[in-house]
Amino acid sequence: MAGLLHAGVGRATITPPVGIAHAGWGAQVHERAEGIDQEFYVTVLVVRDDDSSPSTSAVTTPPAVTTPRGATTKAATPILEAASIQTLKTVPALVGHPVYWAGPKSGITYELTRTSDDRIFVRYLPNGVKIGDRRADALIVATYPVPNAYRAVGLAAKEQGAQTFSVPGGGKAVLNKSAPKNVYFAFPRSNYQIEVYSPLAGRAKNLVVSGKIRPVS
């Protein structure tokens, strides 16, 4: 008698959050996702019979996340949907480079996202906000691999409306009047750039100037 065939299918939404930086050149300060045009899904089909191990097939549906200039972001694949502080401390070793955050906060859920080009986003979700809620406008600290990141920040500082200031430890930061909620900074001889986004104008700069944006350790 032939064995039974077992099959299962599942689907999840993994759309990058509103507020995520556009995956363009390293120190851009003007392109952020403002809304979602189409959700990004992953669909998994698992098939097996009584005598075999499961065979899995995954299919992703690419997103179109709108930005102020009508561009789209690259797909963001979360490492974890939610992360404890202990888990966050393991991420630098996992990805092979520093990962920055704003330190521990009470009453916060840490949403961790990793893109296909190794950009890491730590989003601070207030109590009551679910992981993956695209409507939530929250503090985000992002770490980007950028060759000669310090020079990239210097180039961004030459754009119209740009303002620069020093970062504790010898770093340089830039923000642009056209996007006052976003601050980018880097350190000399570093290949990693950090972005801080806050829905409250001025807060991102205050966090950077105070030295509160630091590597997870």
C-alpha cells in the first residue's frame, strides 16, 4: 500500500518598516520609505511522504516601498522579529561588523532587521506596538557597511542644507534641513556608517551628540 503524502503551506509578511532608509549610496540623507505600496511576502511549501524527510520550497513576493522620490527599497529580511538585549549582543559576531543602538530602554520591544546587503536596523517599539507594525513611527538606529564611511559623510556635508557636527570619539555627523529627523555619522578609517532616525525632530541629533548611540556590546 502506498504511503500518505503530507503537505503544508505557510505565508508571512516581511515588508520593511516605514521609515527604513532607502538602499542607495551610503550617506544619502533624503530618501526614506514613507509608505507601503505593496506588501512583501514569503510563502513556504513543505511536502513529504511517510518515508522521506520534508522538502521545502520558499517563494518571496518582492515589495514596492515608496519613498519621497518614488524609488523603491531593497528587500529587508529580518534576522528575528523581536530580539532581547542578550540576542542583540550576539548580532555583531553573527554579521561580522559593529552594530549600533541607543542602549536599553524600559517599556520597549527591540525589532531587529537585516537587509540583503547587511544593513542592520534596531527599531524601538513602544509598549502595545506589535512587531512588524508598519504604521509605527519609532526610533531607529541603523548600521550600514560603507567603504570609507567618514569620507561619505563628508561628501553629504557638501549638499545644500547640510549641517555637520562632531561626535564623541572623533566622529563626524551630518543632517540636512530637508530631513531633520535623520542623522548620519561615521568615524575616521571606518567602513561603517550609522544612521539615527527619530519621529521627534532634534532627538536624533541629541542622541548622537550625547554619545548615547554606541556599539552593542
